[in-house]
Amino acid sequence: MGVIELGVQTRMAPTYEDLLDIIKQKDDTIIAQGNVIKELKEKLEKVETELHKYHNENTPPSANKHLKTDTKGLHAKGGKRGAPFGHKGITRRQQPKEFNEVDANECPNCHSDNLQDVTLLKRTTMLIPPT
């Protein structure tokens, strides 16, 4: 039997050495793929143990900083805080419209009327009208 002719193409059966070469190539490919699979499994185990640290119920949310988005805005980029340069600021009037004097005639604890002013306290209270 030897050569089989099928139309234009002729095809010969592979030799024993050709078959051995094909088997050797397949074996090398399988060994290389096995090494890649082994490396990927090791990486997967490392990632899973690292991820397990952050999905633990006892881990506070503040420890998961790598899972949060960057919320620092300009501060993370080194930007200036406050109003931009050249901005004309406006300060509220610090003149009170009314004065209320609060004075105690007796001590609230012992009800003694022998009192002296230790310090005078000033406080400005501003009422914001509802809009």
C-alpha cells in the first residue's frame, strides 16, 4: 500500500520518527502548560489570602483603603485650600443689634447671694432667616 493518490494531492503516511517528534512536541507543550498552571495557582492562592484579610467581618472599613475611591480631591494632588487667588472676600458685620445682660442674684448650687463676677463672657448669636 504506500502512496495514496487523491486527485491532485498525494499524501504519505508519517514515519515512525515523525510520530515520535510530534509526541515529543506535545509532551513539551503539556509540560509548559503544567508549569503555567502551577504558577497561576500559586498567584491565585496569594491573592485569595490577601483578599480574605479585607473581607473578614471583624476588619473595620478604614482598613480597606485600597477598595475606596480617592476622595481627597485637590488635597491628594497638592492643590491649594480655600478661595482662589485674587478672590475678594466679604466679612459679616460684627456689630450686634441688641445687647442682653444676664446676671444671677444667687448661686444656683448653694443659693448664696454673696456673688462676684469672675469673667465676662461675650457671645454673638446670629439668627438666619428661613428661606
